[in-house]
Amino acid sequence: MTTQQQLVEALSSTGALPPAWQDTVAFVDRALFVPEVFEGHDFAADPEGWRRAVYTDAPVVTQVNDGKPMSDGEFRLSTSSSSMPSIMLEMLDLLDVHEGQRVLEIGTGTGYHAAWLSHRLGANNVTTVEVDEAVLSTAVENLKRAGFHPTTILGNGREGHPRGAPYDRVICTCTMRDVPQAWLEQCPGGRIVTPWGSSFFNGSYATLDVLDGRAQGTFSGYPDFMWDRTHRAGAGRIADMYHEEKGETSTTDIPPQNVIQAAPAFFTGLRVTDACYRWCDADDGSGEATLWFFADDRKSWATVEYVPDAEAYEVEQYGPRALWDEVREAFLCWHDMGKPERSRFGVTVDRDGQRVWLDDPRNVIGKR
């Protein structure tokens, strides 16, 4: 029978389990934080299949569409989950917690992450904030079954929980477009770790140290978390966003796959913050593909048609924005700057807002 110990062994074998968290992961049973029925699995019908899914290093989606009723064929947006354990551990390693420190968690989810923090630091040192009342209620019951009683707050995580401040650490389990000033105020002299990004590229952790009202840090990792519900990106199927409108056509000599590699996509995401992309391979074995771009407001779209060995690629753009032109301009700017890797960028947050810089905090290349 699949057990928590097998999850521990799997995480250890891949080097994903830091020694400081080994006892915690072994002690807290993930099964206590996963519902008996979730997408594709039912404990009553297939208990061993359910256990295999729970004790695997993979995310478990526990809510879609904010828990609202869905019609047949409606797009299913994942809105709460038990995150991939190795990703949780990667964040906790960045957080660098120590005995006696107080932690504010943004996004309670199932409560599994709060349970880890409670086991390591003591539940009296853990405060967790969740915006969804139903999700929080379930998490509280999960935590009770596991024997943990951290402070649980229903509210907007962007506001933190000032009554419990100050904290030594803030960890966020949803993707943020910016780091709220409230977190800096509630974590003076501490550290903040959060998934960070834009609609175009959201695959970064921001790790910031706070001092004298200012937070400064770097980007790393490739997380894929659900969005802060107050600042979500656009989402949906291509068929929901494209209705066979006819756009303006042109060509480009830039291979479309080049603009969505991690380094240029990160840079483009600093400038094109409210549009996303989809790469769709042709299903005929030709090696051809279409790169789609969609504005979050669904009013504009663009395509670039990839054909192997072509010297130019067909472009079509529709709507008030020329999305490919915006992406192309950002890509060429990144190229002209010497194609800097993401590791050379940093971020500063203070009362004047959020500024992304290259190599030196004085060399600001983007503000929000």
C-alpha cells in the first residue's frame, strides 16, 4: 500500500527534501489534506489509486472555478490545490526559517503547507490567510485532524494580517504581480518569498529581504502557481477567445519559438504584462505549429505560424493592440541588451512602488 513514507523516499531520492524538513514531511500525512474525491480519483471506488495520486510528488487540484457550479463543457480553471511537495520545499528552502521565527502564509489552500510550518516552528508562530471561506473552512478541519491549530484568517492576503505582526517571514502560495506594501510593513527586517510575474511570464520566485521599509531581492526557479484572485490573468480555451475574426497580416523573420524561451519571455513579461501565449503543435506530424497571443481582456489576439526551415513566418494580428509587434519590440530590446539571463535581474519594493533592475538597483528597466 502506498504511504507517506514512499513520498518521503521519492522526495529524498531526487534531492528535493532538505534535511531540515525531513522530519516534518515524514510526520505530516498528506492524505489528511486531500479530499476523498478529486479530479480523476475517488477513494471509495479505488482507494489504492487515490493513495498513489496523493503520495506522488505532484499537485492535487481540490477546487475549480472558485467552487462555483459549472455547466457542461465550461472551461475548468483550477483555483485551489495541494501544491507539488517538491515545489513547496523549494519555496521553504528559499524562505530559510529558523526556530522561534514567526511566519505569515498567504493562501491557506488545503492547510498542508501551514501544517508543515506548524510542525517545524510551532503552531503559535504560524498565521495563514485565505480569501475563500469554503477553502479556509475545509483547511481548518484538515489541520485539526492533523493536530495543528495555527492562526487562520479569512481575508485578502494582499493586506496580510496586521494584528498578528510583526513577522519574521512572509510566504505566499499564489502568483503575485507585485509585492504589497503591507507585507513589508508587517515583516520588517525579515524575508518574503512569493511566486511572481505577469500574464506573459509568471514562472519566477521573488525572494526579497526587508530592511528599513525597503525590500530587495532576486528571481529564481520555475514555479507554476494559481493567481492572486484579485489580479488574475486571462484564462480560457483558444476557442473561447478566438472567433475566426480576420486580422492584419504580415511576416517576421524571428522564429516564434525564440521569443518564448525563459530569458526573453521573462524580459517581455516586464513590458507586456497583460497578455499570454500558447504554443500549439500541428497534429499532422509536419512539425508545424502556431504561436498564439491573447490579451487578458480578450479584445486582441495574434498568431505566428511556424514552419520548419522557413526563412519567414506568417503573422496575423487582430484588435486594438498589435500583440506580436509588442512582443517583437520587447524581444529585440532584450537582444540588443546582450540577451541577459533572468539571474541578472533584481527587484526593489518600497513606498514608491516596485522596480525591476538589471545588474544594479540603479539600472531600472521596469516599474509597476
